[in-house]
Amino acid sequence: LSATRTRQRSVRFAETSTLTITDPVIKEELKLRWYSKRERDLLREHFAWQVNEAQEKLATSPMAMIGQEDLIECVGMERFLSREVYLHAEKRRRIHVRAILVAQERLRVLNISDGEQLSCLSEQSSEWTVTRSHNIAVKYWEILKPE
């Protein structure tokens, strides 16, 4: 597409979606509602610091010395604690997104609107994340469960 011509985009909602139209918001008010670039950068830096701290603790401490609080601190950052796990998760995410985009384009070319088909494809394509999340939760429970 040329720089002067923009592609028309469409948005579809499920039958159960609710759309609420609100009054326009001025830029100053938007700045108060959203994180600034500086705030986002600080959050990202803090998260990276937390990941590095967790990696170092896990790499240098015997498992018996890692307490519940240490493990609780790791919740949500599992895929960032190992480069191999991170790369695998990112590859799976790219494959998932690509599958959905290809299916959307195929349906668009055929002039078919089938949200149910896309939903099923998305569910099948992301099934591995459900399994992974379950396995992580089971391991945390085994380690952290009250005696």
C-alpha cells in the first residue's frame, strides 16, 4: 500500500460483546489515564531487574535454601528465567498468531464471516499454553502447598 493510502480495517464483535460509546477525551486527560513512556520503561527495567535477581538466586542457591517467598516471586516470570524456554514460548506464540492471521485472510478472501471457526482454531492452536500453565501451577502447588 502506498504511504498516502491506508488500508481499511474492520472490527468484529461477538454477539455477547457490549460496546460503550464515551465522550471524547482530551490529550491531557489521556496522559493522566495511561502510563507514560517513561513509566513503561521504568516498569520494564524493574521487571528485568526482578528476573535477573530470580535467575541469580535460582542459579546460586541449593533448592533446599529456596523458600516459598522466593518461588512466589517467580510466579509469572517463568518463561523469562530460561532463555530456551523463552525462545520456545516466543516461537509458539508466533506460530499461533500466524495461524490466526492466515485463517482470517483465507476467510476474508472467501467472503466468509466465521468467528466460531477462528475461535476453535485459536483454542486448538493455544492448547499448549493451557497445558504449560497447568503444569506450572501443579509444580508450584507441590512445592508451596501447606503441610
